[in-house]
Amino acid sequence: MTTTIQTLEPAERPLQIMSSRLEGELLEVSMGPQHPSTHGVFRMNVALDGEIVRKLKPVFGYLHRNHEKIGESTSYLGSMPYTDRLDYFCSMTNNWAYALSVEKLADIEVPERAEYLRIILAELTRLQNHASLLGFLLSDMGAWGTPLMYAFREREKILDLFESLSGSRMMCDYMRFGGCRVDASADWLAQAKKIVERFPKFLDEFEKLIVENEILIARTQHVGKLSAELAISAGITGPMLRACGVNYDIRKVDGYGIYPRFKFRIPLGEHGDTYDRLMMRALEMRESIAILKQAFEQIPAGPVMNPKVKIRAFRPPVGEAYGRIEAPKGELGFYLISDGSPNPYRYRVRPPSFINLTILEDLCLGHTVADVMVILGSVDIVMGEVDR
Amino acid sequence: MSDIDEGLRSELQRQGIWVTSMQELYNWGRKNSIWPLQFGLACCAIEMIATAASRYDIARFGGEVFRPSPRQADLMIVAGTVTKKMAPQIVRLYNQMPDPKYVISMGACAISGGPFKQGYNVLKGIDRYIPVDVYIPGCPPRPEALLHAFMELQRKIDEQKLTGASKAAHLDRTHPSEFPVPAFGTHDLEPAANADVFRPMKIQRTQ
């Protein structure tokens, strides 16, 4: 699909054996919304000079399903299932971010066991999100099938845990303001522990596949470099920011929930290129496993729901609150303004993948069109969250 | 579905002779090599990938060859919420697919708008613009549900006739294989539905 043709500056014009009329002209290509590796219905208008990207314009809105508007006309509890569908890989962390905001708004306390369960589920979510991201990324690079199959094999095990706890594989709708919906049995915890203990085996196998792979290194190192200055000024968060060497993790900065009780390290990158972003996910999974192991040892008995909270006829006091967590993709926040009615007056989502996507052009300029797919994959977007 | 006498067939098979009809052979080949379009919209697309991945493995039914180009695809799995911005592209993709082509409407959103039905930008069902063969309810449907829909589609293909008055629609020259692409009007997509395709159930109200 070609449309506009522009000319380059004469100095940039490459000397090639071509007819003089075509020489140095830019070709505008529309990639998406149906494209095998655009990660959903995302569209990029790319201006190409041969294979080199000279301009890139993202086009959003193909999955805009009015999340925030529906949130304003739905009760506080009614928005919880909608948050599952924001970032549909990580419904548990979405639930937590929303529950955290409402808890801040209405000043609700959460029982100890529920806090532990939340951390266990959030870290399991991080494991399956990062595992499937690596699978998708490698399949974008041309390793069609194999890495994705390994990643999904592990993901299915974690989804089984989610299903036996909440009743749904993907759309868990598990957390409530003031705790969690149901308690996890001892069997469930034992099963989860078993899966977590076996997970490093998969990581070893997977890292062997990626770390020293020559093709992968050629495709990712020095590709899509992001400087720490640009990342900070553009508001990039999550593994993408840490890949540039900026030590910023909301689990450490805010210490929400009971994260300060856990010992874990924050992996940091050095170059901010695609390889660092990729390795960041692999290293973060190891730290998640460390958190999970501590949580399984420490989890106390007790209630999982604050009995004072009436979640059905819920009316928070007038006020506003912003709750944020470190979701697998970055800072996920919910901004709620309450006017005392059963619905929020304003309901705003701060989606990590949308804001991480804003610098896509800076990352892609000067690279080939094949690298665009790899860079986009390493940003880790989910369109449900980008367009909302 | 064959027109061959079953008794005769089993008698011949006992003698080592395998009998079939052109139609049976043709449909057998078609139903076991359905190539879906590699095309996901939202949450259901992840379950579609899970269906194609290691545990559920749609390859057991001959549907693992996901084609990125509509020109090579037989089946469109509309997996996810169809927004008004996306609907024209979906109809265009459907028009670009060669006949015979089939559509599975996966999930509540693709059937009717699902949980996002009240949204101003959500299309209330893709069957307003293109004909749908199999609907799968669920939000999102489990991979098993997609496999079930796939098997239902295989059954449907197996029953299609090559000749006669009730022959398959794609063999009928008068049957349309492309549908008008909706465009943005002043308020909404225009037309709001394709009357040739969209035949909603009439609700009978008792007084």
C-alpha cells in the first residue's frame, strides 16, 4: 500500500545503480492493523528509504473500547472485571492496581494473608507475561514456533493455577478492595510451590536458547538504543527503563503491599538496546522466583477479606486517589475521583505499554524495517491497554 | 455424507476395495486442511494462540497453518472486540479471501459487543457485515471451545454438496463472495448493517 512519495536531501541520496527518477525517494508503507507481528491491531505508517526507516508514525485506536467511559458509568465493583481486559496477559496485576487505588480512596486495610496472596499472584503473572513475551519476540525474529511453544507450555501451568483459584484462565477477576475473593487452599499453595520450583529449569533451557545465540545477538545488540535521558523525560517505566540503567522499580520506590519484607534485586541494563530489554525480562523472572519462594514460606493463616468492607453497595468518601503498582510492563496506575456516588466521577488508567510506545519512532529511526518488528516486540505492548 | 449404499461399501471394503465419491474426497481434503488467517483483535486472540500452541495443538485437526495473508486463508477467526474503526478493515480482509471461505466468530465481543456493548466505539457483532458460520460464546472462550468450533466447521464442510439444487454457496455463481465495506458517516458506520447478511431474530413480545 504505497501512497505519498517524498524526496530526500541530496546529501543523503545514496549512489545506486537505479533509474535516476526513483533514486532517493521515500516509500510510505502502512504496516497493520492486520500484520503477523504487530502484537494486536496496531498500525505503523513507515517511510522507507530502501530498507531503512526514515519516519514512523504510529496509528492507535483500533481497539478503543471505551474502558474509561464505561468505568464512569459502572459501580466500583463493576469495573473490576473490565480491568481484567486492559492488559489481558496480566489480569491479576490489573486487579491489584485498581483495588489498591480504591483502597487508597476509601482508606481500607487489607488482611495479611491477602497481601501475600496478591504478591504470589502478581509474581506468577510476571513470570507468565515475561515468558510469553520472550516467545513472541523470538517468533518475530523468525524463530517461528519453537520458543513460543516452550513459553506457552510454562504459561499453561500458571494459567492452571489461576483457573483453579479464580475459575478463569485469563480473566481472573480475583481481587477485591479489602482483600481477595476466595482463599487459596493448602493444596493450591503446594501445587504453586511445585510449579515455581520447577520454573528455573525452564529458564535455564530458555536462556541457553537465547543468551549466546549468534542470530539473536546480531538481531538485537545495538538495535533500538534508548538513552536514559530520553527514557526518563518520556516517562518510560518498567523493564524498558531499567534496561537503560535507571534504577527505578515501584516495588522498591513505593513499597506498596508488603514488598519491603522481601529480599530481591533489581536487574539493570547497560546499553538500553533490544538485547538488554530482552535479558531484563529473563533476569526479572529469576527475581520473581526468589520473591515467590519467600512468600510461600512466610504466608500466614487468617482471613483474606476485610469483613468491614461492603463491596456491593460501595460508596467511597468524596476525594481522589492515585494507586500504582509495578505491573510486568511498567507503572500501571488508576486515578479515581469520587463524588460520593456509587460510580467514580472520573476513572483514568495510566497504562504502561501506551506510554512506553510513545518513543517508538526514536527507537526505530535508522534501522531496517525488519528491526522495527523486533523493537516493537521488545517494548512489550498489549493493545487492550494501549487503546483501552 | 455420501450417496453410496453403506452395505455395498462395507461389502466391497471387505474385499479390499475402497469406494468413495468425488464429493467425499474433495470435502475430506478441504475439512482437514483449513488454513486460518493469522489475525487477532483482542483478548480472544491470546486464547487462539494458546489453541495453536503446545497444549491444545490445533494441528491435530489440520488447522495449524496460520497464514498472514488473506489471499492464502480459508478461515477467518474473528477473535476479539470489533471496534468501529476496525470493522471496515475486517470486511476488506474478508473480501480479499478466496472462496470457499468461512468465519468463526469467537467470543462475546465478536458475537454482540459483549461486555463492551455499551461503548460508543464498539460494533455490536461482526455478523452485521459478513456471514458467520460458527459462533463461540465465552469471554474469552477456552481453547477447547475453539477446537469444538473448529470441529463443527469441519462437520459443516463435510456436509456441503458439490452438485444439485442444494449445492454449496461458493459454487453458486449468483452468491456474493464480497460484501460492501462500511464507511464512517456523520455519527456511525454507514450502513449500520448489511441487510443481505444480517438477519437478527425477531423478538416476539406478548401483550
